[in-house]
Amino acid sequence: DWSLSNFIDEKIKEIKNKIGDKKAIIALSGGVDSSVAAVLVHKAIGKNLKAVFVDHGLLRKNEPEEVKRIFKEMIGLDLITINAKEKFLSKLKGVSDPEKKRKIIGEEFIRVFEKFAKENDDIEYLIQGTIYSDVIESAASGSNTSVIKSHHNVGGLPKEMDLKIFEPLREIFKDEVRSTGEILGIPKNILYRHPFPGPGLAIRIIGEITEEKLKILKNVDSIFIETLKENSWYNKVWQSFAILTPVKTVGVAGDSRKYEYVVSLRSVDSVEGMTADWSRIPFDILNQASNRITNEVSEVGRVVYDITSKPPATIEWE
Ligand code: XMP
């Protein structure tokens, strides 16, 4: 793509001019946006970019290992992994309000970052993977303490954190971010991965988060995604995931009565996530997912499929 190659060349020049030989930091989440931002800035300033990957324990199954393998080993980023799972889970203990979950996760992120930045006081810039739709949504809702939802990756940093913010993808849309990533040589399984919210699985476990619930949801989600991939449906939809509800229902297993969780599968077609329609996944594929989930995840007794569009529903359940 000619115009995007131009965009990349111009950005790299801009980054070199602006950051030069000073040091920068980025929070790498493994998502499309921060990955492309990281590799773009890495191209411009190399080892002077420190990529910090905070493992908050709320990521999808095997995700931390995959992020390390790709960015550290394949791309050669200076990737620093901070294992903060215990800390996040203890702060989230007993919390069921979605906005409180977001606030806690956002604040903990900042705290982990501040600590790292203080220990590395030669860092001057903070790179953020903000893209155009984040900018619009934040503006539309007034501030980062949004009435709709607080997207913690936009503008939510404390002033005390004395870093200059640089957002290389601020002007471009998701599809352009992906194409930019392709030109930069980022693997397709990262670029064409469905969007994933900053607060992660925390907002897909309705109610209180526990280690056990996280484990259940990771397994259910990974079976659903695997089933979509096996049937060549993953790339036909914009975002797919599972939700763990706090509801338990009755079932049967042989002669005995079971009382297990209800999970919902959610898949939507969308362009930017602002509006969305539920995906018409063939019943046979949903059936395969449901069978595997109830066979392989013993804590789940019932699988439902969410057939609500946005609006009136949001894509996420919390
Ligand atoms: P909703 O649920 O608002 O989701 O229809 C629209 C898109 O945004 C993602 N999302 C978030 N991303 N922090 C994020 O970084 C959040 O708190 C958050 N909430 C929702 C959601 O996954 C969907 O792609």
C-alpha cells in the first residue's frame, strides 16, 4: 500500500526527530495497536525503546507465552515482562462493579508503570497505541472517566508521571493499523487477532473474579476460538469471545443431577466497534463449540449464544 508506506516513512522520520536518541517506553499488551506502535517506534529508535509487558493474569489462554515468543524472540524487542497477577487479583478481590474493575485495573497499570519508570529514570517518552477510534470515543464521552466506558489506554495517566506522551497511530483506523503492521513484518496471527479490551477477562467474568473463574473462562474462550479457526470463521467476524455468567443451572450427567455455570458465546460483525451486529455463525459450528465446551470444561453446564446487536447492547457484557 503506497500511502501507508509513506505514512510509515514519515512517522519513522518524525519519531527520529522527536525522540532522537532519548529513551522511550511502551506498554505492550499483545493487542494489534500496541504491537504495531511498538514495532514502528522500534524501527525508528531500536534498543532505546523498552517494551513493558504487564501480565495481569487477565489475558487469554497461553497469551503471555505467545507475546514473549513473538516480540522478544522473533522481532527482537527489548521486552520486559512484569508478572503482576497476584497484585491485580488481590486488588480485584470482591469487586463486581464493571467500572470499578476498570478503574482498579487502570490504576494498577499506572502504578506498575510508574514504578518501572522511576527505576529507569532516563526514560523520557511514553508511547501509546491509541488509534483514531479511541480518540473519537473518548472525546464523545467527555473524558477518560467516561459515562459509557473508561478505555484506560486513552489519556488516563497521572500528571506526576513525568513522561511525554507520543501516539504514533492516533490518525489511523484499525484496518490501516493492521496493514501498517503487515508492511512492518508483524505476524498475521497478531495483526488479525480480534480486538481485546485492556481490562481483559475481568470484564468477561460477570461479578466477582476468582482464579477458578479465570481458568474456566480461559478454557471456554480458547475452545470457541479454536472451533472458529478450524471452520475458517475466525477471520469472517470482527470479534468473538466467551462470557462467564454467575448463573448456575441444572443439568444431567448419566444418572446424576449437575448444577453448573452458564457461559455465553459472543461474536459480532463490525467495522470499528462503534456499532455491531451479531454474527450469523452456522448452527453446526456453534454446535461443535457447545459440545466441546460441555465435554471438556466440567464446570460449565449450559452454553448460550448472544443474539443482540449494538446498539442497544454493547459488545462486551460489562
Ligand atoms: P463495547 O463493549 O463498548 O466495546 O461495545 C467496543 C470495543 O471496545 C472494547 N472495549 C474496551 N477496550 N478498554 C479497552 O481497551 C475497555 O475498558 C473496553 N471496553 C470495551 C471491546 O472489546 C470492543 O472491541
